[in-house]
Amino acid sequence: MFLVTNSTQVPFFFILNGIPGFEVFHNWISIPFCCLYTVSIMGNTTILAVIRTEPSLHEPMYLFLSMLAVTDLGLTLTTLPTVMGVLWFGASEISFEACFAQFFFLHGFSFMESSVLLAMSFDRYVAICRPLHYVSILTNRVIRRIGVAIICRCVLAVLPPLFLLKRLPFCGSHQLSHSYCLHQDMIRLVCADTTVNNWYGFVLALVIITLDPLLIVLSYVLILRSVLRISSQVERLRALNNCLSHILAVLVLYVPMVGLSMTHRFAKHAPPIVHVIMANIYLLAPPVMNPIIYSVKTKQIRRGIFHLFSHRQL
């Protein structure tokens, strides 16, 4: 079945793939996936509820954390319908337009995750290196502007590759490697010159995937330099401990991201299950782990969760 767009024939639907070689076990495999999605949704919803209901958490650090929770929630809800549809019901077909819609939100929220972590690193830099000016620099107005800038940045980053890919013809097999629509997966099915797409992808990777972690590292170099100037060892440890949750969140995002990129670049002939596992880790690790990290490592969030559930019981 084909759809005609701009006099070019493209497949009307794509075929999603579950766990290759383990199709007969999809019902069992769905159990851990369901648990991970539940943890992500409940964890990030709880973080948002705690920050909203606790006036003491209406501070820049926690407002950025709420942005991260919204991003993680969006990333989870973007992949949940197709992943669980494939595992539970064998619903492998996805329409052309639905696939591109998922493409937009999936990559948009992924870039947003990186952008929010970059903003959080700036928050940690100001809190530790310029503590006396913290409140005056990171006002609510500034934080709102940073939030709007993050959204605009991600939308402008995702729209060009979406339209560049959508104008190209898809022919032959329209079988995807994953149970969701990834750009690097979809572009393999194009039967036309993809030079422009490849160059744009390279520039995008350079600007976002490379620049963001470099700026985060730079912020921590400045933070470390400032911390080493503190005479009290107790105060040093306290300052570094305030950054620990953010450092763990950065590692949870970028380690799987680098692993997935390396797999696509240098392990193209690896078994399909390797690519599937790496992609699922990349997409599920941050939304699942971030609420756990901040709940365990941040005393104010732990206290807020206790208050939230104790009030509900009353």
C-alpha cells in the first residue's frame, strides 16, 4: 500500500519490530517493560506533584528538575503506545503520518533532555560559584525564558530532518528495526540520495550531542575550581554533594547515547538484538532512573514525597 505525496510514492505504513528472535516470548518480555514504564510515569508524576505542592521547592533548582520530569514523562508517553502495542498485541503496523509524529516527539524530547541538563549545570554553577547572586540571576522570569528557549531550540532542531526525510521516497522493505520510529532507522529505508540528511545529522550531532556535554563539563571544571578554593573540607563535600544528583543524571543520559551512536557507526553488522537493546536502554534509562536518583539523593525531595503521601493517607 502506498501514499502519493508530491508525486512521489512512499509507503503508507511502516512495520515496527519487537525483540528480534524472541517474538514468541513477547508476552513475557512485556512484563519488565511494563514495570519500567510504570516506574517512569509514577516517579516523574510524583516529582512534579511534590514540587507543585511544596512551596519550599519553588526554587530554580527544583523548577529545572520539574522541566526534567516533564521531559522524561513526554519521552515515556511517546514510546509507550507502540512498544506495548507490539509486545502485547503484535500491533506492528504504524501509519506514515503517525510514524513521523512519533519521530518528532521522540527526538524532540531526547534533545530537550540534553538541553535541560545543560540548564541545570548552569544552575549548579551559579549556586556554587556565585551564591550571593543566585536569586538575582535565576529569577522566575529568567527560568521561564530558559524554558521557552529550550522548547524553541528542540523544535527547530527536529523539524528540518523531519521535513528532509519526509520529502524522500521510501521503497522496497518498510520494516523498521525497533518498536518506535527513529531517524537513523527510517533513513535506511530511503531509496534516494541522503547526502543533505546525513550532513544535517552530522551538524546536529555536533551542535547538540557534542556541544551540550562539553558545556556541562566546562561548568563542572569551573565548579571544581571554585570548590577547591573553599577552606573547609565539610563545605567542599557539601558543595560537591549538591551536584551529585545532576552528575548521575548526565551519565544516565550520555553513556547510553554514546553507546547507541557507537553501535550504529561501528557495529552495523552486529546482531539486530544488540541495536534493539542499546536503543531501549537509551530511551528508558533516563526517565526511569532520574526520579529514583533525585528521590534518593535529594533530602528535600524525599521529605516532600513523605509529606505528599502522609497527607493523602490523612
